[in-house]
Amino acid sequence: MRLNSPQINLIIKACMKASRSLIRDFGEVENLQVSTKGPGDFVTSADKRTEKILIEELKKAHPEYGIITEESGMINKSNTDNRWVIDPIDGTMNFLNGIPHFAISIGYEEKGEITCGVIFNPITNEMFVAEKGSGAYLNNSRIRVSNKKKIKDALLVTGGPKGASKIKDKIFSEYINISNNVSNVRKFGSAALDMAYVACGRFDGYWQRELNYWDIAAGIIILKEAGGFINFFDEVNNNPLKKNIIASNSNIHNELLDLISK
């Protein structure tokens, strides 16, 4: 049985509290108020409510910590040493359509490094947890990335592009190139769960462009602690919260990188 740090216990408590109303909202999804953030970007009253509960719980314990969140932006901007990185519903489109594949994602960042994180799907009751140096877990069972050796046998997952993307053609041509060189590719619609699924060996690798930091913050530590490799490629210099990511087991990582750079 793993021993959790106070930070992880706090995140788990916040997730459990927020998930109660989220499960209820999911059951009544057709009655939710929905507004549009931009093409292909939806925000629901459930997003806002979930985020509010998470922020309240985390602030109770550490009012001074910085918070980066999807809906509220930056809180306590000046504290860059200790920050929570929150996505209240990663996979909003799935959530809105009654598809039970979405998650609350919370990472804790210390001096620029994510040191622990939780990804929780309240509908399937799967909680992925990791802490630096302590391994990664799914509901208290230790998880590891797959040991698939060859890229041609690999099952990969990706996402995007968003409706407003300016590089759709590039994303689609990358998708075709990779699809032609691997066993199969899936698109499930939640970056956080994509990374968690690579961490527990369900997928062998994941890549995606134009992500937000809060989509993947918790996934970074979960994947690393499960023995996975991560690269950020084509860095967006003027926006550190935008990420292009590739994540996989160690065996196929370089081959996947080569496919993307071609």
C-alpha cells in the first residue's frame, strides 16, 4: 500500500468532493447550460461548478499557493514556486454528449516541476495517482507502461485538431504518416486520460499538438512514474502554457519521435 503525501491526500479529497456534483450533472447532461468559448471549445456550468469546489478545497489548505486553471486563469500569480494546475473536466465534449470518458485532472508543481498528480474519472471510478519517486498507481495497484517493442505493433492515441486550429493540414498529415506505420490509432477525446492510459499500458504511445498545460500537467508525473518517456516538441516560445507532446513507453519512443519529425 502506498503512503500518500499531504499534497496527494489533499488532491484526492478535492477530487472526491467535486466528483459528487459532477456525477449528478452527468446524469442530467441534457439540462446543463452550455456556452461556447470559441469554435469547438465548450464550457458548461458543470465545468465552473467543479472548478469552484476544487479551488475552494485546495485554497483551504494552502491559501498562498498559485493556481493555474482552465476557467479562472491564474490565481496568486506571484507564487510560482508552489502551484496547482487544474482541469475541472478534461473531455468536455464527451461529457456533454453523455460519453463516460472524461476526468478531473490536478497536478502540483513545485519550482517549475510537477511533483505529484491525480487524474480521476468519476464515472468509471478510476483514479490514477503518482508522486515523484513513489511510482504510479491506479486505484492502489501499481501501474507500468506497456513493453511493446516495435512501433509497427503499437496502439497509439491522439486528439485534435480543434475547430479553430490554424495547422489542421499539418496535424492531419502527421496523423496519416503515423497511422501508416503503427498497428492502430485511437481518438478518445481526453488528453488527461490518454496519458493515464499510456501510463497503465492500455495504449503504447500518445502524441498531440496544441494542448494546454492543464490538460496534461497531472499526466506528466503519472506517466514518468509509470516508466514512460515524454518529449515536448516544437515549443511555443511566446506561450509556455501551450504544449505539443509525445509520450510513450521507452521502447518505441525514438521511432515515434522520428515519425513526427518527418
